[in-house]
Amino acid sequence: MQFKNQYKYFNPSLYEEIFAKPSWYLQIAAEFEELIANYNKLTTEEERDLIKEKRTEFIFLLSEYLEQDKVFINRNCEGYFDDERKEIDTIVIHHSSRPAEIPIEFMNALHLLNLYLPKFLNQTKHYFGKALYSGHSHNDKPTFIAYHYMIWPDGHFEQTLEDKYIGWHCGNWDYNCRSIAITFHDDLEEKEPTEQAINTAKELIQKYNPKEILGHREILSTTVCPGNKFLGENGWKRKLINKE
Ligand SMILES: [Zn+2]
């Protein structure tokens, strides 16, 4: 088996066996607790730095097996989470908070772990313990990505989730149901997107002619996404609204 990454914390062949089983995510509950659930509760950069490398490695490991179709996913649940999809009237802007070189597959694995696993690990849900599904596919492969579009700093973009699917992107179900998520694949915490990326976003936004364009942070106050330069008098949100 060819891996793009080297593994130092995890033994890939062990996980190959685990991921092939329908209930694989129950067997990685410990890794999930340490690297996802607990990590997300840490409050300081120092604490996060201690397990960041291990966490990144685990996400890469899962992403490589997802890419190779070696993770057991139920593919027969197309649209099961999309009953409440509404007419699109809102665009929600995000940044990925990661360098643009990070592959989409990594974001896919990250969203699977961050968004879907907490649901499937919830014993009160009817799908608890059953084979994992998102009901979404992209290029004929199951996908867990929450964003409809990703835009790279050079201005090119990819539609990563079809419009008909609800993206689990902003932490607010009502907004998720009626929005399209456009994500700048960049770390914009303290900088603006490139001009090329802004232009692409404007073109995409015009296609939908939304009633509202909101940054993730305008919906969920606990996130800085899409960065600290988005709002305000000179914020780059203005560039997206400007029709010229
Ligand atoms: Zn966001």
C-alpha cells in the first residue's frame, strides 16, 4: 500500500483492519475522545500544540483510507439528512483556517470526525452503532465535507457539495438548511483573502442572488471564522457585497 504520509504514532495496517468493519468508529472511540472531542475543548494554544501532531497524523490516516475506499461507509442513505433542505436565501462565508496545500480529503476526514462522529456516537440516536453515512456523495464517492464550495488563493474553486445537500457548516441548523457555504481555503484569521479568491467568491454569490451574506462568526459567536478582518468598516465582507 502506498501512503503519501509517514506515520509515527499510528500503525496503518492495524487501522486498515479496523476501518474495514461496519462499526469501525466504535473501535476508535479512544482516539476520538483524545484527538477530537477533548482537543476541541482545550483553551490554550500550548495545550493544543502538545497533541496537534498526533491529531493531524490521525486525520491524515483516516483521509488516506477514505480516499482508497477502505473505510466502511453505508452508501444507501442518499439524502437521509436532507429532508429539511429549504430554498437557498443565505450565503455563509468561512475560511478553512488551514494552508491551501492541505488536500480536500483531509477536510473530508476532519468533518467526518468533527461533525458526523459525535452524532453516530450518541446512544440516543437511532443510527447509533450503525454503519456511518452522510447521505452525500461527490464524484461518486461518499463525502462528509460541510462546505458547498472551496476557493483557493489563486482563484480556482471546486464545488465540494451539491446544492441539494444540507452542509453541516455553521453550527445552526436553520441556517444550514437554507444556506450555501462558501469557504476560502486559507488561514484568514489575521489576513484578507487574495483578490483572485474574492473575485471568484463574488461570481459564485451572484449566481445565488442571496438575501443575506453572513460570515460564520455572525451566526456563531464562539468562532472567529472567517477571520478578524472580515467585519468592520474596512472589512473584506464589503468587497463581496459590492456589485462592481
Ligand atoms: Zn466557519
